[in-house]
Amino acid sequence: MGELKIINPGWKRYDSLPYNPAVMKEGKFLFIGGTTSVDGDGNLVGEGDLVAQYRYIYQKIGMMLDEAGGSLKDIVLSRYYLVTQENLEGLLEARAEIFKDNFPAATGIVVAGLLRPGILLEVEAIAVIG
């Protein structure tokens, strides 16, 4: 069946957590866990700004894909967990800029809250590389 390869661009915070930012299976299937706009030092980036958080999340996802040998164009599915729909139009504009004409399938889910106060959005994704 093949082992899972841990994908971590060097984020030390995962050294003490019981999960990984992403795992690769069979050398091409990349499963990216829920990613938020928390930086490597534990600081929230883009507090109160859905679009800023979205852009930072995709910066982090891009780093994981790069570490795995892929790019954003390899994403086939993304799931968005949102605590607000305020400025959803801005999020969709940012999505269009990031993905251009290569949009993956997507699901958006509005939730009452996420694990850390201030986080407006969490994204998980699946990519097929190669």
C-alpha cells in the first residue's frame, strides 16, 4: 500500500503536535490538512480580514506543494470552513487571481467557529502531483 511521506516545509510547531501539515501517498497524492493563517511563530496573520487570511493560507499551501514537488495547479479539491461570509466576493476575487483558469473543485462550509479565536477561514486540499 505504500507509506505516508510527511510534508512539512520546516515549520517547527509541528514537532510538538500530534498531526502533520500534509502527507503524501504513493508519491503523487498530497493531502493537505486544515490550514489557517497562523504563522510559524503562532501569530495570526490578517486578523479580521478574510481575504488576507485566504491569501496567506494559499501562500502556506504553496510552500507545502513546493516541498512535495508540485504547485497550486496540482490541487484537485479544496474545502473551505468559514466563520463569516463577509467579503466573500473579495475571497472569490483572490481565488480567481491565485488559480487563474485552473480552478479545482471546491466546497464551502459555514461553521459557528474554529479552534482559535480570530481565525475566519480554514482550508484543506487534495493535490495530485505529476
